[in-house]
Amino acid sequence: HRWLMLMMLDEPRYWEPTCRALGLVELIEPFSDESVRRAAWPEICSRLGEAIGSMDRDDLAERLGNEHCIFSFVATPAEVVVDPAVVENGYLMAHPSHPPLRLAAAPAQFDDEVLRIRRPGPDQGQHSREVLEEVGYSPEEIDALVRSRAVVASP
């Protein structure tokens, strides 16, 4: 199963082309008015879902594309990693300690500087003791929390 995302924010503009693309021309006229469409939205969504579910990905892409609808299939993680736009734009970067692992790059770039990850995140529990000390726990209290498994801390 795949998720299909329809992203046509100007609903009145895309109502008719979407109905044509999905083979639901009988919905165009009765629901051409936006307020009527809103009142019948549960029924309409059910019909849209049935139509979408009856077609395969290639057929949907062709039909929606031919009608100039704005849509996308939600990519799986495996597809995202090899997506040409993701690769070419450097949206995923190699983890500094585990290069086969990919991490999302920062969403902003400054002064045309090439994005890079300078260091990995902390290990699990790496800073637990010092953070708990900063908020007032004694070493004995921290040891008790670690023994009880309420807190994970590096040795």
C-alpha cells in the first residue's frame, strides 16, 4: 500500500480536474459549490478513497498528471535515501562515526558554506550524571537512580 498526497490548495480550481482524473465525473456538478462539497465531505472522501484504491500507482500518476493535479506519492525511507533530489542537494549526510548511516542535513545554509556534521550526538546516557548534578542531585542519589534503571548513565 502507498500513500498518495493531493496538494491542491486552490480547491475550486482543482475539483473538476481531480474528479475527471479519478473517473468520478458524476461528482463534479452536484458538488461544484464549495459549501455543498464541505457538507458532503465524508461521502466525497470515501468515494475519492475508493477510486484511488482501485488504481495502481502508474495509472494514478498518469491520470493526475494529465489533468495537471498537484500530487505526490509518499516515499519510503529506502526511496528517500536514493532520491536524486535528496542526493544532489545533500539533504542527507554521512554520520561522522558511522558513515553508512545518513542523517538529515541542517535546513539552512549560510555564506555558501558547505554543510557538514562536525561531531556525532552524545552516546546514550553520556551526560546524565552531569546534568543531574547541575539540577541538584547528589552523586549518591544519581547512583541510586542508575541502579534502579530510572536513569541511563555512562559509567
